[in-house]
Amino acid sequence: MAKVLIVYASDYGGAKKMAEVLAGGVDSVPGCQAILKTAEEAAAEDVTSADALVLGSAVHMASMHWKMKKFIDTVCGGLWMGDKINGKVGAVFACGSGYGNAGGGCELTMLAMLGNLAELGLILVTLPKNSPGYVKGGLHWGPYGRAHNEDLSPIEGGLPDERAAAARQHGVNVARVAAALAGKKLLG
Ligand SMILES: Cc1cc2nc3c(=O)[nH]c(=O)nc-3n(C[C@H](O)[C@H](O)[C@H](O)COP(=O)(O)O)c2cc1C
């Protein structure tokens, strides 16, 4: 069984909803299981016992939520010092308001988290441009959600289908790679 740990930081539910949809994609792959934790809940054993680590954050001031940064620095930082998670699979997603239309910091948020996962020694899974939902809910780095429409009215009912499709596909892709690599010691 390949385990995919999804750690998210969400105040208003957007990133949480994306985490749940992504988990559905993971669970749809035979032999794979998603484990959902908030950035405050997730502990070192959760990370070491997983085959893949997916980080999802609300966009705050064009960067990740401080609770996600705290998780990375305090929980993952200790594992990095001990070279404990080299070669696991890593991926990211983000949810912003959508101000500025291009994502208003989603891209920077995902790149910041991907940079952290690279430093941790993970094998990164990104989002191919032919993924379902990519046009509305995808960037090369991963899927993104937005809490507001382009006219800044709130998006009712959470994640629209076309964005949910990108999040779900990301879960499928991460799970496939995690399953293929599970139990193998590939890096250093
Ligand atoms: C302190 C703060 C800073 C924010 N900065 C941004 C931003 O830079 N870009 C953006 O698109 N949205 C920004 N937002 C809006 C959130 O990204 C948006 O509310 C989103 O729904 C957060 O995800 P969540 O629903 O999982 O909490 C900010 C919100 C807060 C509270």
C-alpha cells in the first residue's frame, strides 16, 4: 500500500476542499491511500511513514500560510537534518482569492513550497498541461483554486468542477508515482 500524506493549511476552506478532492484522486488508484492532516496536526512520524508528501496552502501575501511554513521548518526541517525523507515523492497545490486574475500569488506560493520539497530531497511531481481541468485550475507546478470569480464575487459552493478536475488528477498522478517507487531506495 502506497501512502500519500496530504498536509494543508486553510482558514476559509478552499485549500481544505482541494485537499479532499486530491485525496479522492489518490484513493482511486489501486493500492494507494490518502492521509489528510492539517499543518498543525501533521507530525514527523506521519511524514516518515508516508511514501509521498503533498503540501497545500492558502495564499497569504503571495506566499504560503505561516502554519505551512512552520510545519516545513519545524517538522520537515528536523527530518532534513537527519536525511530521513530523501527520495520520497513530493507535490504541491494552492488556493488564493484570485485577485489579479493570474492567481494573485498562487504561482509564487507553489514555487516556494516546491523549493522547500526540493531541499528536502523529494522527487517532485508537477502537473502536465494536458491534465483535465488544467485550463481553469492548473499551473505547471500543480493545481490551484480561487475563492473569488474574475469579477471578485465569491465562488459559491467551493471548488468548481473544472478546477476540481485538476486537483483530482494531481492526486492520481502523485499516487501512481508513489506506488511505482514505494519501498525503493533511489536517492543517496
Ligand atoms: C492575510 C491574508 C493574505 C492574503 N493574501 C492573498 C494574496 O496574496 N493573493 C490572493 O489571491 N489571495 C490572498 N488572500 C486570500 C486567500 O488566499 C483566500 O481567502 C483563500 O480562500 C484562502 O484559502 P483558504 O480558503 O483555504 O483559507 C489572503 C488572505 C489572507 C487572510
